[in-house]
Amino acid sequence: MNTLDQVTVQEALGLGETHASWLGAIESGGAPSVPLRLPSPHAAAALLMRLGVDARDAEEVAGTLPSAQGQPALWWLLERSVHLMRQHMGEPEVNTHWPPLPPGLGAQGRLFLAYLFLAVFEDVRRWHAAHGVDDAISWETLSSLGRAMRIHRARQGEGGVFEHGWMTLPFRACLYEIGRLQYTPFRVTEQWLRRWADPATAEPSVPGVAPGDPAVGIHIPASGPLTPASVTASLLRARALFAKPTPWGPCRIAVCGSWLLDEQLAAYLPPSANIIRFQQRFTMLPGAGNGDGSVFTFVFRRQGSPASLDDLPQRTALERAIVAHLRAGGHWRTRTGWLAL
Ligand SMILES: CC(C)(COP(=O)(O)OP(=O)(O)OC[C@H]1O[C@@H](n2cnc3c(N)ncnc32)[C@H](O)[C@@H]1OP(=O)(O)O)[C@@H](O)C(=O)NCCC(=O)NCCS
């Protein structure tokens, strides 16, 4: 009989405070009615490679698949994590937090999410098919795992899944990759509308949108240039998907919040730059956040501020713009804009 519970698993795996709320959600979700089964190592490697994962990473995942007998505590965690993912398939309003496991767990900690995604693969594919997500979008979406594992290896020098929590979204049917862009459906709330209200009049800044209306967030993965043609093609396909009445639509608006929408960039980049052309598609909403952290992350691939601006590369027009603006005492901003879908 399996005598494991949240406390014994926490102790066995060395999980700390950062894992407490996640473990709580897992514990309250309960045990699955059907025991978890993972694919064979051969099938796992083949599927991962079909999802764009490099052979080296696919083989590491396949060669370290956990088992109930071999790693009972990790298996307990995996089985309940899979159950939680299945329970909240296609429910973006459920915000499940997935912290990385402690480094002391080695490869099976780093690759935990890959095991999880293998386990829910058939579930998310079924969900897509049942909700009118065509096969091409379904595969494109799930193949974002290949990019996430490549970025992790490039940054950390070992296998793993970059943007840990974010990557659970495509495998929970809450994020769609359609050509150049990613999309996250959501429902407009009172709070969301208030956040973007005109500060002078308190009137909603997005005309004709009411609480409960479906909408979609736009995200830009690091996957090559943001050409206007690729953006237009993606938006056209997204329109077709999110116009369907179920489960989200019909969506009238898409919103994007990003450092890429900072109008200050126009003082440094030519009007023909892809970033500037992208900005022009959006009507800006009021307010701005501090975007310095975002530019360090997305332009210089660093967490936090550099010790000195002299340390930052100056190869591209954007890299030079970022540094010149900061040297002049300015700050970058994150801005949010919307467009009619
Ligand atoms: C969004 C993105 C694809 C735009 O790249 P792009 O299509 O090349 O953009 P532009 O054509 O406007 O580029 C203008 C200049 O900035 C440079 N540039 C653009 N993005 C850059 C980046 N992330 N790092 C360094 N330089 C960059 C370009 O090389 C070009 O300079 P050059 O003329 O000297 O070569 C790119 O910035 C990127 O991959 N970002 C990471 C993902 C991201 O930021 N997502 C949003 C998260 S909120």
C-alpha cells in the first residue's frame, strides 16, 4: 500500500517553501482513479523528437523516465501533477504554479516537466480535437517544447524546460502557438477593465468590451524575426480559431503587454524595423510598467541588471539603443495595447 503523502514526499524530495502552494494544490486534487502510465523509452524519445526536441535531450528524458517502484516519491508527485493538469485542461482562469524542483534531484528533477508533458500528451491532443483546434495548430503548439528545451540547454548547459510554469500552458490547452505568435484565451473581468480604464474619465479604454467577454493575449516567442508577413499570417489563422463560439469565442479583441510596445523605441529604430511595424498594429492602453528587467532578459538574455552597462554587447541597433537610453538616464517601459481580432 502506498503510504506517501504531501509531507513525506516533501521530505523525501527536499521540497521547500516555494513548493508549498503547488503541493497543496496537488494534494487537494487527489489521486487519479487510473494509475499513471508513461510511454516506453523508445516511444518517449520518438514523440519528443516529433515535438522538435533535440535527440540528445530526447534521449536523456527517455533514459531517465521514473517508475513507481524506482522513485516512489517522485512518482507520487508526477501522478498527482498529471491528475491536476487533466482536471484543469482548457481552464486558463485556474492559475496553477509549477516551481522547478530542487537541483539536488539531478536529471529527474530538471526533466520532471518533460515526463509530465509525455503523460498528458494524449489528453491535450484529445482536448484539442474535441474543441475544434486543428491538427496543424495542435502540433505547432505542443512543439514549442522543442524550443523550450533548446533554450534551457543553451542557457544552462544541460537538459531542462525553459520558462517552467509558462510551458505548462500549451500542455493544459491554455496557450496556442500559431505560426509566429502565441495566444492565450481568457475572459475579460471587471478588474481587468478597471486596470485599463482611462485615468481621467474612468471609462473603459477598450470600446464595447464587457466583463465575461472572451479575449486573447498575444505573446512573442524568441523564434526568429517578427516580420510583418509572419505576424499577419498568424493573426489570420488565430482569427479563424478564436472566432469559433466554443470554447472561447467569438473573441473580438487581442491584447499584448510587452517591452516591444514601448513607443520610446521609435526614437532609436527605423520605421521599417519589425518591432516598430508590430507596434503600429496596436491601440495603446493607459499606463506603463518598468521594462528595464524585460530588456535585460529578452535582449541581453540576463536576469537582473548588469553590474555595468559597459558589459553589454553593442552589436545590433537595438542593443545600442537600450544602452544609449539607459546611459542618458532613461528607463524602458512595458506597454499594453489591443487590436481588433
Ligand atoms: C521580437 C523579436 C523577434 C524582434 O526581432 P526583429 O524581427 O529582428 O526586430 P527588428 O527588425 O525590429 O530589429 C531591429 C534591430 O534590433 C535588433 N534586435 C531585435 N531584437 C533583438 C534582440 N532580442 N536582441 C538583440 N538585437 C535585437 C535587430 O537585429 C535589428 O538591429 P540591426 O539592424 O542592427 O540588425 C526579437 O526581439 C526577439 O526574438 N525577442 C525575444 C522575444 C521577446 O522579446 N518576446 C516578448 C516578450 S514580452
